[in-house]
Amino acid sequence: AKAVLQLKNEREKARRKLEQLDSALSALAGLGESSGKVGRAQTLGMKPRVMSAAARKRIAAAQRARWAKWKAARRSK
């Protein structure tokens, strides 16, 4: 009878500990949640940079030239 009483006491302690852990987990769960937004936050007051079509064409052409040079160097090896 004494052993049964001890086991019931241990079970009650374990139940209380589980409740504490559950409440701690639920409190921490709210801290790590994101707002659903992904990406870089935009600074207030600053406008996004806009690139002209001509500038994009120049940059694309320069990148194609770099790739062509790199591929030519790889073929010659």
C-alpha cells in the first residue's frame, strides 16, 4: 500500500511538471513565429532603386561577355 501511494505521488509530481513544461513551450512558441513576410525589410523614407532598361542591357551584355570569356578559357584548356 505504501508503494502504491508513493507511485501516485510521483505521478502527480510528473503531471505538474508536464503542465509547467507545456506552459513554457506555449510561451516560447509565440516568440519564434514570423509575421509571414519574407525578404529584406524596406527602410522607411527610402525609395527603391530603379534601373533604366538601357542600364540593364549594358549590365546583361557585360555579363554575357564575361561568361563567353570564361567559357573560351575553359575550352582552350
